[in-house]
Amino acid sequence: MPPDPEDRSVPIDRLLAFAEKMLQTVDVPEEDARLTAHILLQADLRGIESHGMAHLVDFYVRALQSGRTKPRPDISVTRESAAAATIDGDGGLGFVVGHHAMGLAIEKARETGVGIVSVGNSTHYGAGAFYGMMALEHDMIGISMTTGGRLMAPPGSRGQAVGTNVLSLAAPTPRSFPYVLDMATTVVAAGKLEIAARRGRPIPEGWAVDGAGRPLTDPTMLQSGAALLPLGGATDTGAYKGFGLALMVDILCGALSGFGTSAEIEIGTAAHCFGALRIEAFQPISQYLERMEGMIAAVKRAPKEEGIDEIHIAGELEHALADERREAGTVPLHPAILEGYRVAADEFGVPFDLTEAP
Amino acid sequence: MPPDPEDRSVPIDRLLAFAEKMLQTVDVPEEDARLTAHILLQADLRGIESHGMAHLVDFYVRALQSGRTKPRPDISVTRESAAAATIDGDGGLGFVVGHHAMGLAIEKARETGVGIVSVGNSTHYGAGAFYGMMALEHDMIGISMTTGGRLMAPPGSRGQAVGTNVLSLAAPTPRSFPYVLDMATTVVAAGKLEIAARRGRPIPEGWAVDGAGRPLTDPTMLQSGAALLPLGGATDTGAYKGFGLALMVDILCGALSGFGTSAEIEIGTAAHCFGALRIEAFQPISQYLERMEGMIAAVKRAPKEEGIDEIHIAGELEHALADERREAGTVPLHPAILEGYRVAADEFGVPFDLTEAP
């Protein structure tokens, strides 16, 4: 979705400081608050407005305030072998639980070549890409999956029954940008409807259906019995594949962790699964990178549609945008989000100084 | 695709014997011929007509005859650690290479909890589901991926540039059927167009585009510059997700094995990746199965569209069909396939006795 002309440019350093302070106000330890603010910011830098700072107050701070999310969870490994582990997140912030679990997957991959860590009893972890990308600096491929909100209508059904479960994979390339896939298994993530609603815009047909199964264009109806369509859209264009991917993610997160799948678990809770593959356990890294370069170059050589200058791989444009925003020192936030911040800052007695950058 | 009224019922035992004989005629060792015939038959039993016995002669036997596929490959492990390995398939039959590699992944998962095996220098391995399903009897989740034919047009392009790469996952359930996802990352597998062409039927818009990017309904055009669309179809309904999944599979198969991705490798060759996760390494199997039952039951409880009696999970209908066909002792084959068999049987001096069952 293109940026909104109403958006304000918010200085990154002040935004980070504000987010850390707000999280500490609801009893999150300093280190965890810093980590959470960092992960949220990465989403905004990469243009993933649906999974970044927009949710800081209304979603995360409020959940901590109400006790639905624990600020000081006792994260524990409940089962472990050389390449596998299960983690109980104790209802903590998904960012903190996820960062811990992905760290363990990386540690295992260093020893055995592969690490898979299934996680139960967690909460929303933001954008999936962050965790997979933790593997990159270790010359590993990183995988991150999570249950999403129960908003998907399986093919043949009319109602919300399964999560918008997310699959993400990050892999090193020899280019300036890594390969970073990060996708909900619905046609679009729920956050895309939230953004459209905030901006008073309709959504295209093919994203969602109302309670009677008719195409939905009003993004505000998602909370009133409407449902998101699985990737693929209709049955004869592969909706059962998007649905199948959603259950695949559920199996690796919710069943393997023993916590429960998106069809069953309490709203606000989440299960995840993380994976790390050490490239040198399979292949000299130079050979791997050569094959990656071959793939990227071939994609970019493909004959283009009229009006298309370049074909991009997953994560490429997000990487360029993040560089641009880091350089500028600001990220855009919608005025409605900033107003929510201001109200919460007043309430918690936190100074609010996210004025517009020049 | 529903069965064709022209299809003939072919007795399973005679079909297996015929396939084994044909493969041995082109120098495949008896054991490998039996394995290959078995895997091909599983696809037909499960109704995956696009990946079964229909390809026996025109695809596999002809490739062996011409030397493009090696009947007696020297399959070797080129790199190995506790949970990871890379296999060089030496240009052998994908069935034989894949079966060997999945076996190694299962062995590793028994020791460390997880096994991932990347495979290069292989050929077409039939339906991906078979290999993941090998994990089921070991109380493991099985994963199988492969590069597919270079027939996908990336979003923004008009031409064939990337494979119809396949992702498959099989997981135990407490029901009579396992969960078995097996999907090309295009809207449909290329085999679906081949079947439509054989039957003289058009294909729906939304599956493929011609060389100018216009919707294609003539299935015979795929060999003339047309291309398959990625799962998601158009850009605003998530085509970049299907494309992203295709590259994900390419990375884990073609780059990780060092062999090369679908955008680059020679037509007729393939790279794969197999994974096995031992459930007990993560969770008591009873707890896992309880969560699976919860998931399946919740999906089946979802409100249904008019005219829909039941919502099915991936692999459920295929399992029921396989039971039915095993019971009947026959699988359907199109007369054009049987005619191809008859001609080849004559040519190789193999008795042809696949007459119609009563």
C-alpha cells in the first residue's frame, strides 16, 4: 500500500526512546523493551506498516497493561534434543519469546547443521521476517512461522475458522539485499484491511468475503463476521493451497509445540516455529552464493510486462526502503497512531515529543 | 479434475508388473524398478493423475532410453553433519534418489530430532507427497520439496522464468487419514494442462498467460511461449507470494544443494530438499495428536457455503480415493496413455496385457 499523504515523519531515535519508555511503564524490563522497540522499528523501516509501531500502544502496551501479556515471563525449554527444542513462552511478549527461540535454533544449527524450535504459549511477535533475518549474519537460512488471528475462511466455508498464519524465510544472497519472504497465508494480511480502514479506503474484491460469502470491499467489516480468503482466492485458482499452507504452519507451530493451533487457541495468544540451516553444513558458502546469484540474475532477465522496469525478489524493495529511511532518520506514522500515542503518554505520564521532523 | 468417461480401469497388479518390466528393459535394477512403479502407482491411487503412471513411458522410460536419466546412478553423500546432509543424485531416477535422501533425513531425525537433506543432480521424482509420507510410520512430520519445470511467469514478467516448484508436507493425525499437503507454487501444476489437452478441454482463465501476458484458455499452448501464473494469480491478490514460495523452494533445493535453481538448471534435471521432524523430540505424541484432532474438528465445524457438506483437509479425499481404488484393485488410465504403453511394449518386446478389467 503506498504511503498516505497524511502520514507524519517521525524521528527514529525519539520513536525508539518513546516505545522503550512506554513498554517499561507497563513493567517490561529495559532490555526487553529495547529489543521490542527495535523489532517494531525494523518493520516500519521496511515499509511493513501493518506490523510495526502502529500497534505499539493499542495492541502491545494495552495487552501488557491489562495483564493479557506478561511483562516478565519465565520462558522455558520444555523438551530438547540436539537439533530440536520446544519452548514455553509463559504468555510473554512474542518479540522477546521469539528472539529467544530463534537464538536457540541458531545455536543448534551451529552444532548439528539444523535447528528447529517450536514455541507455545506466546503472543503476537510482529513481522515474521525479523526472526528469520537473525540467521543471516551467521551464514544461515532462517525460517519463522506463527499462528495468526483466526480470520481465514477455509475453502467451502463462509466463516472465520483458521488463522492468517504466517510463513517467513530469509536467505543470504551475494547482492546488497538478502532474500526475505514474509507472507500471511491469506490473500492479504489482516493489517492491510486495518490500514485501509484507517485511511477510509475500500479494498479490492478478492481479499475477503462477508458472512454470506459475498465479496467484501468495506475493510471495517472484518470484525463483523466477514473473513479473509486463503491465498489462491477461489477453489479453482488454488484456495486450498493457501488453506493448506495455513494448516502446515499450524501443525509446525501449534501442534508440534503442544500449545494448540490457530483454530483453537485463545485470541491474543500465539504459537511459533523457528528454523535455522547452516549453509556450510550443506555446501561451501561460495557455491551456494553462486547459485543464488544465478537465480536472481535469471529472474531479472525474464521478459517484462509493459510498464515494468525490473522484477524484484522478496525483500529487495523492503531492503532499499529501509536504507532510505535509515538515511533520512525518520519513519512515517499516521496521525491517528500519533494521537493514540499522545493519549497513552498522558495517561502513563510519559513525555510525548514525537513532533514532526523538518 | 474429475475422471474422464473414456478412462479404462487397469488392474493394479498387472500395471505394477508392466511398469517394472518396462523400467528393467531400459536397465533399471529390479529393486529400483519396483520402487519406482510403487511410487508412480501411489499417485494414481490418490487421484494425482498428473504425476503417476501416465508419465511412465513418455517421460521416464524415454529419458532412461535416451541416456538423459541414468538407470544405475552412483548416489553419494557429498557433505554431512548430525542433522544435515547433501546428496548428489548422479542423474538417476528422482524416485530412487528421493527415496534414498528421505531415508537419510528420517535416520538423522531419529538421532537429533530433525533431519534436512538437500539433493542436487537428480531428475523428476513424481508426486512430492510420497517422500513426506515416508515419515509418517516413524511418528515424524515429513517435508519434501522439488524444483519443477521452468514454466512460471514471475509477477511483472510475461515469460517462463522459474519452476513450478513443489512444496509438500505430511503429518500424522489421530483420524484415519494423515495430513498431506502437496502443491505446486503455480496456481495449478503443469500436469493439469497436460490432462486438459489430452481430453480436448479448455482451461479456466487465471491459470496461465500467453506470450503477450493475456489470459490463456488453450492448454496446448504451454509449449509455445505461454506461462503458468504463480499461486495468487495477479499482483493485488498475492502473486508475489506464490513466486516467493517458488524461490523459497529453489533456495532450499537448488542453492543449498549447490546444484542450481529452477531458473538455471537443464530441463529434465531437478534438485530436491527433504525434511523429517521427530514429533517426540518436541512433544509427547499424545499431546501432538490431541492438538491435531482439535484443529481438524474445528475446521469441520466451520459454517459451510451452500451446497458444501463437509470441509476437507489436505490429503483427506486422496486417502479415501486410494482406499477405494485399492479395494477395487484398479486405477483409471486414459486410452491415449495405454496406446503409448502398447507401442512401447512392442518396441521393447515386453508383453502388453493391460486389458480392461471386467
